[in-house]
Amino acid sequence: MKIELKIAELTEEEIVRFLEMKDKANKILSELNVKYVIQNSKNQRKILFFYEDNLIYTYTINGINPYDERIYKYLLSKAESFTSTFYNMNEPFIEHCKKNPQEMDKLTKILLPIYLQIRK
């Protein structure tokens, strides 16, 4: 995936930091077999996350223009959120979720079936 950077307004340190965040997010997501697409519009960006070609999560960032480099911060944050949700999935947690589905947050509801499929 190619994401365009407007580098004229960035320092070299900022460029390196953004690319490191992007690389770390890509590594995390590839380990989970999750792919993403970034959609741009006038005042909004959406990160669409897919697992096995199925849309599993949409993260919308309002009020930022299509060339705002903060997208990498949000991408990494969401990738880390996916990972922490996966790491918290142990047998007692899974059993609790199955017995009390109303207590699961949105991300857990999405990722639990994926986790169970990967674990097989």
C-alpha cells in the first residue's frame, strides 16, 4: 500500500517517526493477518480494516485533511488496540464473553470470532 506524504512541511525527525509508526503498525497487522485501506475525503479519513477480505472495523478520523500525517499515529494506535485485545483473550475471558456477550466492547465482539478461528 502506498500512502503519500507531504514532506515539505515535516522535519526529517518527523518523517522518520511517521515511517516507524507505519512500519510498526504494518508488522502488528500482518501478524494478525489484518489488512487495511485508508480512504480520504475532504475533512475526514477512514481506515478500513479487513480480515480474509471481510470488513471487520472502520475507524473514522474527522477534521483532518487527507494529507495529515497523524494518520500513522491513529493507525498504530488501532493496531496496538487490536493486539492488546488479542493478548487479553485467554480461556476465562473467552468463557466470560460467551456467557455475557452484552458486556463485550465493540472491538472484542469483532475480534473474538477471528481469534477463535486463528487459534484452531
